[in-house]
Amino acid sequence: MHRFAQSAIVLLALTTPLAHAATSQSLPAPGLAGHYYLQGEREVGSKMMLNKSGNFHWMLSYGAIDLAAQGTWHAKGKRVVLKPAPRQPGKFRLFDDSELNLRKTPASGTWVAIVGIPMEGPVADVEVRFESKAGKTATAVSKANGDAIVTMPEGEEWVRSGLRRAGTKDKWVWIDVPAERANARIAGFAVTNLREIQPPPFKSLTLIQHKGNLVIDDKSFGIRGRYERH
């Protein structure tokens, strides 16, 4: 029905953590701030930045998988703990004509919303509410291929759609559907803040200080190795 680039968006679904508030017993240690790079793990590239303010940025690449997280960190004794920030509500916009490449028209009575990132790939688990000119609504969640599909009676005219993260009570982001897309019964909606809405790759990440490096605690994450400061 439509074409995306070969690479798909990888979502690693884990429990969303609560924001971490530093206490007098667990504060950022300014002497640990800096850029770190993972060593000792083959075919895995990872780096992180620990800021003096207590914020961190973390990235990891393994084959076609790219993961990222940001949030707060604190040190307690020899342990350094990273806590990702809570997920944020989604931000969306309409695909423009140059970004939407359609191969067939939906069947009569079927409306299709394509959710994704133009030229990159589809995005799953976005709830889409379809609304007709007469006020009739129907809701679907985007699948792994980015499609959210509903059925509507003949004669109904699609005027707008609301989007939000599936399974949440986020406010709907409403977008008007142009007449051309409404007549074709198919429209594309781009996610503009994917990293902020996708689940973080870990609930927390614990590192152990050792000889100036930060060694991954095997109990807290699925890779081994040490982060060396550069």
C-alpha cells in the first residue's frame, strides 16, 4: 500500500521509569563528569556523556539497532546509576506529498492512517482517532507496518484525525486531513519526537567505578564491558 525505507524503527519495550530526584545521599559527582566510550564488547558501539548538572546522554549501536536514552545520574559510593527520563507525549504532523508514496487505494469503506518517519520507517503503537464531517469517530492503533485502519460507512467524509501514544491518556494531537487525502481515504502522519515517546532501553543502568573507568554491573543491563573516559 505504501513504501518506507528498508530500515525499521526498533522499539525495545520495557517498563517506563519514574524521574529520579537527587538527594543528599545520592548526588552527581563532578569528578566523574565527562565523555565515556564502551570498551570490551565486540560489535557494539556505545558512548555516554555525564554532565556536572546531573544529566546524562547515552547511545548504543549494535548492527541495525540504535538505542538512546537521556535523564539523570547520581553516584553513591562506588556506584553510578543512570535513570532515564519519563516518556513524553507525541508530536505529529501531516506527511507532505513528496513524503507519501502510495501504491494502491484502500478498499471502499476503509480509512487508513500511515504513521511513521518519512524516509526512515513506520512507527507502531500510536493510537489514531478518525473523525468524519458528521461527527462519527473510529479508533485504531498503528501496527508494526505503521498502518492504523478503520471501517467507515459509505458517505462519511474524513475531516481530521487525533493521534497520541497508545495506552496513555495524553491529549489528542488533532490534524486536519486535506480533501485530496480524505477522498483517497488514506493519509500519512509523521512522528517528530520519536526518541521522546519510545520506551527507554533500560529501567536503570548501574556502573561501578574501577581504576578510573565505569564498569557495567551485569545485573542491571544485558551487555558487559567498561566505559573509559576520553
